[in-house]
Amino acid sequence: MRIVKSDEGGLEAAAATLLSGGVAVIPTDTVYGLAAHPGFPAAVERLYTIKGREAKKPIAMLAADAGSTPVRSDLVAHWPGPLTIVYEGEGYRVPDHEWTRRLLSRCGGLLRVTSANLSGRREATDAPQALADVGLSADIVVDDGTSRGGVPSTVVRLEADGSCTILRPGPVL
């Protein structure tokens, strides 16, 4: 496990780790995340194992921009920001964190990301918390200080008729 800063060198190291099938703890605009590239099923499986997450619970995609997702709705006006939109069974979010969006772009636009904490525990708002909870099992931890949001994103499901159902309340809506 390696700890890096959220600078250019950290960006390169985190991207290389994720693009080779590794798992990374990364900052976001809400809380720290545990990330894997969706093209590496074994890495995504590690997210479940590290977090102690039930296999039936999906892990959302963080996206570099709205164009990296299939979501087309007035809800994308909340992006970048703390809103996860579940569309056709898949959750998507564009974080309001420039460094993280640059990482997402370098990794093809999408990463599977869940909060960097053990299931049932409080979400990590800084790298030391994430490291203590799940970071020792990750390949790399990116330290960006304290996350400015501190609260997980709002999660809504976009229904076929265009309406929304709130699945998890949060800072949006």
C-alpha cells in the first residue's frame, strides 16, 4: 500500500494503479471513496471484500462528466455535485472535485466507487480515517486533506416517466 498526495504525481500513480487492476482510496467532494476500474472484475470484487459489502448491493459509477454516462435529464444540472442518479439500474455521479474528475478522465471516464469505510461504519472524511478503516487493504491511498462535503451524496432513481424517487437523502433536493 502506498500513500500519495492529490498532486500531479499522485494523479499519475493512482491512474496507473487503477488501470492495472488495483484498488485506490480517493478523495471526492463528499467523502473519501474506495475505487476500482470497471474493466477489472477482480478489482471490483475486491471493493466488496475490503468494504464487507453485501454482494447484492450495487456500487455506483463516478463519472468524469455527464457525457460519460447515459443519463439525460434535467437532474444533470446538479452535476458536478453530490447527486447520484440511478438510471436503468445503474448509479452515476459526477463529483465536484477537479482532481478526481481528472483521474476519472485518465481512467476512461468511469470508475466503480463506494465510500471508503467498512459497511455499517461512518464514512471517512479524510485519508487517515479511510486508511484506518479500509486503506490498508487498498493498493494506494490519495491524501487530499479533509473532504469539504462530509456527507454522502443524495441518491435518486430516475423513473421511466421522468419522475424521481429519493433512495437516500443527502445534500441535494
